[in-house]
Amino acid sequence: MSKPLTISGLSRASGVNLETIRFYERSELLPPPRRSASGYRHYQEADIRLLRFIRRGRELGFSLEEIRTLLGLAAQPHSPCAEADQLVQAHLLTIEARIRDLQKMKTELSKLAGCTSAEAEHCRLLEALDSRDCCAGGGTQAG
């Protein structure tokens, strides 16, 4: 058995910060560590792999509950992959919707960019946020 890691060693080895490790412990994604006689947390190599798995899942945008499901599937290597694939498919749909929303935002912001007004009163962005149509092109301001 290899020498146990402290929480700071686990953090360095896994690339996950200390507070996040503690949060994952409280969330029960990471099992409670063994403790030394003086109360220090002691981690093993398996904890590094587990944290890297969780970190990578988060980087891909999976929720903690989705990661919990994936961890359960990973713990049963001979089970069918269908449930994991369903998670991926659902996640892709969510990402595609988010990309469409971001493209719409980009289009709208592009229309508002480049305002040359010297005064905030006629700023395109402020007018759009305030639902005014003073100078944004086309409308006239009511008196």
C-alpha cells in the first residue's frame, strides 16, 4: 500500500482545490477519508482517480447528480452503457440549445455594439435595456 496523501497532496495530484474536495465529501461524491490519530485526512491513489473522474465530468458540464449516476455506472463495468449514453444525448441537446441562445445573444449585442453617441441618454445598449427606441434605428422618441 502506498503512503497516504494529505488533502493538500490530493489536491495537487488531482487538480481539484481543497474546498472543492471538502464539498465533494459533504456531497458524498467522495467517500469519507480515513483519519489519522490526530484527525488528519488520509487519501489513497483511488481517491485521485475518483477526483479526476469528477473533475472531468464537471469540465464537460455534467451536474453533480449526473456525475453521481456516472460513478454508479463506472462501479459496475459490465453493465450496459445505455444509461450513460442517454445522459450524453440529453446533455448534448442542452448544450445545443445553449449554443442557439448564445448565438441569439451575439446577434443582438452585435446590433448594439459600436454606438458613437457622446451621451448615455442615447446609448444603444441602454435604450435597448430600457425598451426605448430613441436612436437605435428607425423609431422616434415620444415627447
